[in-house]
Amino acid sequence: MFRKVAFTVSGADGTAEAMNGDWYDYGERNGKPTYANGGNGLFLWVSQSLEWGYLNLGTSGTAKWVAILNGRHRYYNELDTIKAKPLTGWIPRKGAASGALSLNFLVG
């Protein structure tokens, strides 16, 4: 099935390197879009007390975007946006990722 690329990721390094590349729309969660890559990656908004990233990344109890690869939280960003659009400012989770993650949303 053909899917339109929503954005590309670059700058992920180490064990999170597989996050680099194309990402696609993948529905919605917690009132915001969710994105997936061709592997086991997700970008999603966490805003509920039962969600691990909501409680354990950055400011506990603050809603945030998380980037997950192979079931493990790799990056997070507390900027509240409509899409997964903090283009930069993604913070790598210690021991789970490295590099300066950046998103490039495609126009059209």
C-alpha cells in the first residue's frame, strides 16, 4: 500500500540510528497525530498517567511527544504542538539514544 511520507528524521545516532529516514501518518492518539516508520518506530503524544513516558521522561506529569523504537522510548520533547513538530529540541533518553534528532516536514 502506498503511503505518503509526512516527514523525515535525521541525526539519530547509536542504538536509535534506525529512527533516521521516512515517517508516515499512523492515526491519532490522545488527540494528536501519531507517526510510524517502516520498522518498529513511533512518534506519539503521551498525556495520561498510565503512560510510561508521561511519568518518567522530562518533567513527570507533563504531556510530551515521545519517539519510540523497538518498544523503547528514545527521545522526548515537551513542546506542545499540533503535529510532532518540534522540529528540533528532542532530548535523547540517557542510555537509549544519542545524537541531535531533527524532523523535516514535507510540504504538499
